[in-house]
Amino acid sequence: MSAEELVNGDIILIKNGSRVPADARVIYCSQLKLETSSITGESEPIEYQSGSVTEETGIFESRNIAFNGSLCVDGEGIAVVIRTGIHTVIGQIAGLTTGQKANKSRLEIQLLRYIIFLIITATILGLTVFIAGGFVQNWNNFIKILCDSFLACAIGMVPVGMPATVTSIIALVAKRLAKRQVFLKRLDVVEALGSVNIIASDKTGTLTKNVMTVTDCWYFDEIISGKPAPSTPLLPGQKSCLESFVSPVRDILELMSVCNASKFIEEGNEKVLIPMELKVETSLEMEKDENVLKPATGAPSECAMIRYTDNLINIDAARRNHNIVFEIPFNSKRKWHLMIAKEKSLEDGQARYKLMIKGASEILVQHASQILTPNGPIDFDSEANEKFQTAYNTFGSNGRRVLGFFYKHFIADEKIEFNFEKQNFDINNLIFAGICAIADPPRDETALAISQCRTAGIKVFMVTGDHYLTAQAIAREINLIQDIPGQPKDYEVLHGERISQLTEPEWDKLLKLRALVFARTTPEQKLLIVEQCQKRKQIIAMTGDGVNDSPALKRADIGIAMGSGSEVAKQASDIILMNDNFASIVNGVQEGRLMFENIKKLIAYVAVHSTPEIWPIIINQCFGFPLGLTALQILSIDLGTEIAPGIAMAKEPMEGDLMERPPRRHDKTLVSNTLLFFSYGYGGLIQSIGCFLSYLTIFWLEGIAISDLWMSSQDYWKEGAPLFPSNNQTFTWEQQLKIQRKACSAWQMGIVFGQCFMLLCVRTRRQSIFTHGIFRNLQSIAAMALSIALVCIMIYVPGVNYVLGGESVPIECWVVVGSVGIFTLAFNESRKFLIRLAPKNNFVRFFKW
């Protein structure tokens, strides 16, 4: 029958290779192992049992509930269906995910507010100019007054080129992040990543390499960090053999490689190599070809052991030298793996055998009578046991999984059929060879990335399904948590069960700490962590890779899925890390902060020229001056000369202290009041003065008195106008129109040339442009040159200037605008100096955007 037809109480058979169709209680099993990583977060298959557990045991730790969607990788079992469909654990997770509304990005919200501001401002300004112009012109030519007021104000106030430039910046940032293996599902979410306060990261595969690795070995009274050196010198490129090592190292390597069910994956006669990072310890001398990880099948810990021994000895040769006649696989009850090899036949039908066993050393050591030393076996007395316990506790406290290696020789019948249940052999009087420590080591760059987060004022939380001791050990190794003498404890390690019992005051206290480690967490608890952070106005980024992570990924301000994770997690996330690397998140934070800075600078650059675009309309409508700028010239600026410098802003490198500043406050907006004051206040006003002086220079050079321009547009400066008198001269209407076109071009040039100086001013917010480097962003220099070239074409090329309503302008206009531009640059350098000198001064804060 199909899975859809199952109901509670049905009996299902779970076989190797099949998926569990519903949540079911296991009532019988034989070596049943289920892969549940996408649901529970466990990286290794879990061995199930049919026995009952106490009421206090959680569902994820009971090991007798098979979850819907789990894959059976070994054994078989019989189970009773207890939940189906949306009532299963995976169904409830899906409900938590799909039941949430899609969050709007902070960038989208803030740009929407800015757009609303522009609409309201343009409407009010247009209405004001329309009314004032109507009274000044006695409401003559009502339609012209209406069009000039509203249309020109709308075009001037709204930076029509901003959507293209903002989109270009975001796209370029996305391209840069893609090169760093960070894929953005929503382009605008990177801004929120730049303002993140908390990064809640999974441990396995994100902070660690997700490659179980043998890090250390121990025998009797010596610890070997990394890999042992052979006792005999080798030729370059020569691989050592077992005989190259002395005992007990030789025995440990032999037991690692022989008493091991894993093997390398081969394609034909050639081994398949997968390039991966495999640098275990800084103290370990690695060969260049050891940076290539050989894929292997088997339990992760056993794969770690054959990878460890592969570069030291010939594993195939070692295994061929052992005739394995009996084996007992590892299981969670016995906690050991046993092999018996027949060494040689003896007289009288007897044979010499070697029993090899590895597993939980704290259990097997109880069966040991001797321990191996470089001088041979000695009694395993209390002194030897104390040395073992010291090494075991040291490795265990560092989050290592410890496996012991034991062996013994014995004589038995040559034709014996070994059977552990019949007790025709025993595991007593073992010789203790040594132990190895296995761990999923942290990524090499994780500790540095954690340090960068601290410098940037970002808190890092570890949220994992692993045991709290393992999580705590890894957290210490990457310096996430530190005990500094003389300083109060600034971290906490919490078990998942305690998370749901925390009160609001306890959450307040916890979230003030610099680091938190959450162990044995469930999907509901991960979601609770996100909600508690958001309740306190914290911007949180949550990472995850399994189905169980998807509700928290969906709810978080930034959901970050792993490239190797489940499709459900990827669908619920905003960002996908293709390399599963925590350091890539820090790169994303840096790019997000840089993008916020550059968009802020872009808005300042684009908005500042709105003021000089509005003033020609005001002086024409309200004061009767000749027209200073045509609508086509405004569009040529917004959609022509402004585009290239705006896009070049995406290439602007960060100011030196960007990653040393704390995260932006939750209430800090992209378009602040001080930014508006700069763009539409003093910044735009200074540039307007430069344009106005350039505009007046045309009339001055033509011998026209400035005072004669007052209220002249009602009767002059149009076709068929009467002679215009000024300074004992008269100008025909043709001359008037030519002079007006020159004045329009002078104003147009004033905006474009003035924006080149403004670009230098806004490329930094605090740092001097000369310290930052004028030529550090060559794209902006090229964009400035392109803008000047374009405006020269628009002004000096016949036909083009006529269409736009302009005319060639003399060099004096350029000199005037350049002089005002130098003043603008000097003023802004002084403003930035005061910001650096006294950033919290109340007066200075008015000029700090």
C-alpha cells in the first residue's frame, strides 16, 4: 500500500535502503540504523532499539521512534505507525515554515520610505511653485505654469537614475559574493546582513570541516600530535610500511587499518580523489598531496582512521597479511568492533589466532591485563591506568571521541567456528596498544572569523544538536568562549531542555553576553532563540542545513542555508553558502556594510543635484528670470551623466574602520535627516550657487545687467518677443533665445562639473579623500571623465545642443564652477575633520550623515 493510505496503528516493515513513510514506534529491530540528519541534525546514522525509555527522555534521544523521511542504511525493523502526514515531526516542521509570512528586507523598507518622502516633497514643492508662479505671472498661460511647476519639480526632485544605480550596486555586490561562494536568493538581503547583531551558527560543517579526523594518538606515556614519524629514513616519494615504525606505534597503525570495515571508493583501478581541505593541526607536517581527501565508505570514525594511516603505511598490504576468519561489527550496546585473524596452523589440528578489537576504551580497558610500551608489554597496573585516564580525560575535555586499540594472541582449534554467544573465545587478558582521538576539527579560518566578528561588535552563538561537552570544546578551540583571568564570565553553555524553560529576565541576561552555546536543540528551540532575539530588536542571522532548521531559517532576519544541506532548508533561506564556511558569512557582513555605505553615498551623490535642478524652475516661475534648465537637460543629467559615477560607487573600497565599528542600530535609517540636510540643504545649496553664478556669467559676458533680468521672462526670452534693453544695448528675440540657450547649458555644465567635485566629497563619510586615495577607485575617475565628455558633447556638438535646448558656453563658466567645486571639496574635508575630531559634539552631529 502507498504511504498516503497509512493510518495510526498500521504495522510497517523497515528495510535497508527504504525510507520510513510515517512516524512510527519501533517494536522490533535487528541492527537497525537510520540516517536522520535532515530532521535531527545528527551527522552519523543512529542505531535504533525497541526498548522503552523514561518519560524524561526527549523524542529525539529515545532512539525508538523512527521519523518520517528517515533513510534505513542498515538492518531491519518492525514499527507501529503513531503519526502521519502533517502530524509527523517533519510535517510539523513544514507547518512552522510555511505558516510564516515572507519578511520584507530592511533595504526595501527604507527605500520605500525615501520614495514616499520624495513623492510628498515633490508634490508640496510643485504646488508651492505653481501658486507662487501663478500670482507672479497674474495667472497668464495657466497650462504652462502648471506644467512647468509640477512636471519640472517632479523630474528634478525624483532621481530617476537611482533605481538603475542602486540595482547595479546590489548586482555587483552579489557577483562579488558569488565569487566567495555566497549565493544570494534575494539581492537586497545583503544590506540586512551588514547590520546583523547576532550570527547563530550551526557547528558541524560550518564552524568545523565536517570531516572526522584523527588528531592525536597515545600509548603508555606519550602523546603523538598529528602523525608519527617513521623510525627509518625514507627516500623522497617513498611510502613507509608497518616495519618502518616501532612498537607500540606499529601496533596502533596495524589495528587502525586492519580492524576497520571502511574502504576507499575506487573507480576501475584508479582511486577517486576529491579536493578538500584537510589540515588537521598546525603542528602536523603535511605533504602537498595530503590536501586531497580520498572518499571512503563506512562509519565516519573508521574512514578517519584509514585516511590517517593511508599516508603512513600500505593499507592493502597490511590487510592482505591478515586472514580474517571472524568479525563482530560495532554497535551501540557493545561499543566495540572485533576481528579474529588466523596467523598460522600448528600441529595437532591447532592454529594460532590474533584477536584485534577497537572501541570505547573506558569499557575495553576493563578487560586488559597488559599495556604495550616501547620495551614490550608490561602489567596494566594502577600507575598505567592512571596515565591512561589522564590522556582519556584530556582528549575528552577537548571534545574528542576516544577509541582504544587492544589485541591478544591465542591458540584454538583450526576448524573452530567462532561464536561470541557460545563463548568459545573471550575478550579477557587483552594487551592495550593505545588510543586515538577523533574529532571534526574546526576550519582553519573559523577562529579568525570569530575574532573579526568580535571586532565588528557581532555576537556569535553556536546552535547545535551535538552533546554540550563537544560543543563547548569546539567553542573553546575556536575562541568563541574564553576564560580570561580577572575578567567576568561573558558566555554561557545551555542544554536544549533548559532553553524552553527560560524566563524573560533570564533571556534578557543571556542576550547581553558576548557568546552563547546552545546544545541538543530542537527545531522549536531554534525558532524560540530567533524570536527572543528579535523581540529585543536584535537583527539575527541563522544558519542551518536540515529540514529541522527551516522554521528558524524562515523566521530569522537572514536565513543562511548550507550548499550541502537539504532542499527544504535552501528554500526557506535567503542566502546559500556554497562552501558551508562560517568565514564566508563574515565576508558577507563586510560586503553588506560596504554596500550600505556605498548606497548611502550614492543617495547623497544623486540627491544633491536635485536642488540645482529645482532652482532654475523657482527663479523662472517666481522671480521672472530667463529659463535656466530645460526638461530634456534634466533628463540628460539623470539618465546620462549621472549613471556611470553612480555605478562606479559600487566599486568604492571600504573606509579603514568599517569592520571595527559596532553594528548599526535597529532604528538607524539609510536616508537619515542629516543626509537629507546635506543633499537638499547645504550640499545642494553650494552646488546651486555654482550653477547660478555660471548662469549669470553668460549674461554678464553678453553685457546684460543682472538687475534687468528681474521679472523679464513674462515679456522677453521667447519667440517674437520685443527688443530687450540692457546697458544701452538692445537684443532681438533671436539673440535673446541664443543667450538663454547658453545660460541653460551653463547651468547644465554647472551641475555635471560640480557633481565631479561632489563625487570626491561623498566617496568617504569620515576619512579624508586624500587619505582614502583619490585614485583608489579608478572606475570613479573614469566615470568622471566620461561624464565630462558627455556634457561636452551635449553642449558643444551642433544639433545635439539644439535638441536639448542649449548652446556652446565659454571657458569662464568652467572656471566659475571649478572654483565653487574646490570650495565644496574644502568645506567637506573640514566637515569630515570635525567628525573625526569630535564625533559626538551636538553641533558636529548635524553635519554627520
